[in-house]
Amino acid sequence: MLSSIYLTGGTFDPVIALDSEPNWRSMAMTRLRRYGLKVVNPLEFAWGSEEADVTDLSDGTRIKVKRALELIDQCDALLANLNRSSYGTAMEIFYASRLGKAVTVVGPSPYSPWVLSHSQARFGDIKEALDYIIEEQPLSSPLTWALQYETLLAERYEELPPAGEPDYKFLGGEIPVLVVAPHATAFWREGEFQEADAYTGSLAALLNHFSACHCLLTCHCCVADPYWHGETPFRRALADVVKAGDVGLVLMLLGLPWNESPGLQIYAGPKAQDYAKRLREKLMVVEPLTKECSALDEQLGALPRFATEELGVPTIVLKMHKRYRMPKLAPESFVMLSEILCDFVLTNGTELLRHSS
């Protein structure tokens, strides 16, 4: 079973004819990550769309090559775009193949004997290549999928993002519901370090994967709590997603610590009371909610109030006790909760789509 894939090839994609379609790397990252695969996109080490004119092998050049080879070492497979000739891409294919990695290439035929000898699959279209990689993966249950995703996420719980990279990740969907996990990783609030709300991030990503909703979650440690503080990159990303994606409902997932009353708590803004009532009715099969649907007061943090008051989108906050977020020790509770939330997102997302058409 594959767990991580290294992308190599030209930055710009001549495979896809329509200018409106995304860059091939973006397409590959979005589709493969939705399936729970870790995607290594080494653009910061790549030579770009053209080979660099290097006359002297400087220390910086050596570091880039060494780092690229180390990243391939850590991956199970390699996906290469061969639509532009590149010495670097050819060398990476050769290196990965010699290590026994699964190599898939995209490019025009006829293929060079070197390509035929050092790849397992070859396609003329990036979409066909991605379909092949995904179909080669065995089907996994929501529980297995969440455990795998959280394992990858946990590697960066307490790591700050690399320079120039965001501390959040957006996973696009097809229905106008946005699921948000602002505490998927650790964060700082008023000078104090706070641990991640474990499995809220993988639950949000799971809903994206199985219901095709939009998803926004933290993927590195945040220097400022994105849920509590007023101005953060996460909040700006939330605003961009809502405005660009025609989002009709926001569902925020948070954890409850052990010292809180066990169970589930729902809070909703004025425009989301009907949605909150529907969610509460679905969750009643798990257990009675410890709190009724109430207003988004100041103690809840700035993010839900921002979504409700400034963005004008119906917003629900669901707080989940830790016993619902322990799929290894209590898999039945986690699976039941995820199935209920998936049904809620699908039902209301489909309704929103129907009303907007």
C-alpha cells in the first residue's frame, strides 16, 4: 500500500489543454491527498520549467540535489511529468526505479527504452495517471483512513511551517459546505502552548474525502490560535474560501478536554439555528447533548463570530469530548460520529446545491 508520492517534472502542464484547469501538480496534490496519500512536492528544490544553466556545482546546488534524493528515499512512489525534457526528471526516475519505487510517468508516446525500463505505468494524460495510482490503492474504511491521515498530521503537530508556507491546508470539494478544524495541530494562545485537538483534523479531512465538502484545517503549529485571535492567516483563508466557493454552511470541529462534561456540545449563530437543530436530532442517537443550541457568545472565540457576522454564512460549532476522538481505543464511537456528520454534511450540502441551481 502506497503512503507517499514524490512529484517531478515541469512546473507548467502542457498535458492539459484547457487554461481553466489547474496546474498538474495542484491537481495531483488535491486528488491524492483526498485519498489519504502524502504528496511530496519539491518545488523549492526543483530547477523549474527550464534546466538551470549551471557551470559550477556550488554548495547550494549540491544541497538541492541531495535534498531531492533524500525526499525520494522517504517516498514509496514517484509520479513524473515528461512533457518537457529535463535531465533532473530523468535522473530522479532512474534513481527511484533503482530503489524499487513505483514509477508512473505522464508524457507523449513513443516512450524511450529508458523510460520503458524504469517505469511501471505510462499515460498520455495526468488524469489517467492519477486514476491508475488511486485504483492501485486498496479500499480502506473511514476508520483506517482517519488513522492514516492523523499519523501524517501528527508529524507536524508541534512544528512551525517552513518559511513562506502557510500553517493551514485547504481541501476543495464539490458541495457548498465548509468543515473547519482550527485546532487540528498545536497552537499558542496568549503566550501559552496548547496541544492539538487530536483527530479533529482527520475527521474534517475524512468528511471532505467521503462527502466531497470543502475542508480547511491547520497542518502546522500556529503561533496564534486561529480560532481565538482576530487576525490570522487562517481567518483570511476562511474568508477567501467562503467568498470564492459559494459556501452556504460552515461546520467547525473542536475538542473538549477531559475535565469538561463528557459528550457533545453545539453552538450556532442566528442564521444556523435550523441546521443546528437538524444536527442535534441526528446526534441524539449517540447521546443527549450536554448543551442546547445556543448563541455564538464571546467566550467561543473570534472565528465563528467572524464567519457569522462579517461573512454572513450560517455557522455551527461542534465541540466533541475526547472519548469521541480516540479511534484506536473507542472505534465504535468515532465511526458512529463520523457517519452521522457525513450524512449531515451530504444531506444539507445537496439541499444547498439544489436551491442554488
